[in-house]
Amino acid sequence: MTDIDETIDHVREAAADFLNAEGRSGGHVALGIAATVGFALLATALASGAIKPPRRTAARWRDGDAPVAERPRGAFSLILPAVFSATTLSAVRVWNAPSNATRTRAMVLWAGAQAINALWIVLRPASRGMQIAAAMTSAGLAAAFAHEARKLDPTAGKLANPTARGVAFVNALDRKAEARQATVH
């Protein structure tokens, strides 16, 4: 075997391990990736298309009305929340787990969490009570999914966590990349 063949085999094994795809056909794995990423992208696109950010005024800034979390910018702004969502990666691992009732429950919880999060984004709750309800339902569904995912695959359970810091980090990288782009006059 050549070094290239060994490298390719190593990459395949690492991908199968990461996706929890040992013993699964390539078609099953591809369908799982397409279903989870597609569902997450659809929920993100529907929610993003339905909202218009409020106008930022100097008075709102003085009153401390700053965003709670950063919205993704740059080239990744449309796909970053869904594709790099740890719960989506976790859902792919759950999808590839052996078929049983726990797997079904976990996938239903994941899909429900995606749908409810998209709904909350569209509704944009203004009152404190509704914001608390949104946070509690989102956190509750995420925790329930993580609990079910952990039963199937410990790594899937560990992956199921919020990624707001990841979005902020990628936004910082995007800002640095934009700042370094040279302009030719």
C-alpha cells in the first residue's frame, strides 16, 4: 500500500468514526447528512426570511439595547448557524446509530427543537415572559435531545450544546479577513 492509500484509508476511518457510521452504507450516511443539514438550513432560512431587525438608534444604544448574540456575517452568514450547529452534527451521529426507539425519540426531539427555535425567531417575543418562555423551551428541548443522544452515543450527547461563542469566533475571523484584503486602486 502506498502512503496515499494509507492516508485515504485513515481519512475514511476518521470520518466514519466522527459520523458514527461504522457498518452503515454510504447512502444511509449521505441521507442522514442531507436530512439533518437540510432541515436545519430550511428552518434557518425560513426564520431569517421572516424577520427584519429593528432599526438601531442612538437612544437604543444609550439604553443598553445591544444584541444578545451576534448574527453571523460574511460568506457564512446563511449556512453557519445550521451547518456548524453542534446539535446538527450530533443529529447526524444519532441518525447513524442503530435503529431503535431511543434513536427515534432523539431525532423527533432534534427536529422539534429546530422547528420551535425557528418559530421563536419568527415570533420575536418582546415581553420578558415570552422571552423566558422562548429560552426555556429552547433549552429544554436541547437538553432533552442531548439526554436521548447521550443514551445512544456519548459523543453525540457531548456535541449537543449551544455554539454562540463559535459564531462570535468565526465573525471575528471574518472581520480580520476583510481587514487584510488589499485594495488595488
